[in-house]
Amino acid sequence: MTAPRTARTAAFARRARGFLLAGTVMGAVYWAMDAAAPAPPLLSLCGLAGVLLGERVATTFRTRLARRR
């Protein structure tokens, strides 16, 4: 694995841990308030998958467009 790829992987892992921690904290807040989550779990996971897919498509499109120039 090359150095830039390793750095990107480490940066992704740090961000993923941060988001996981933030989600866990928010789950604990909802639990402490005895409130329901704002969206059903399956619906929210589908929304997150859509965001991820949209980001990947946009990034791929932008990269291919930059290579053609």
C-alpha cells in the first residue's frame, strides 16, 4: 500500500470513528429523553445509503471530468 493511500485510509478511519461516536452519543441522548428516533431505522439507513451513493457518483464523475481536461 502506498503512503498517500495509507494516509487516506487512516483519515477515513478517524472520520468514521468520529461519526460513529457522534451517532452513539445522539442515541444515548434520545434514550435519556425517552424519545423515539426522528426516522424509522430502516428508512434512515436507506437515506444514509443514498447520501453515500450520491457522494461516490459525484466524486467519480468529477474525477473522470478532471482527467479529460
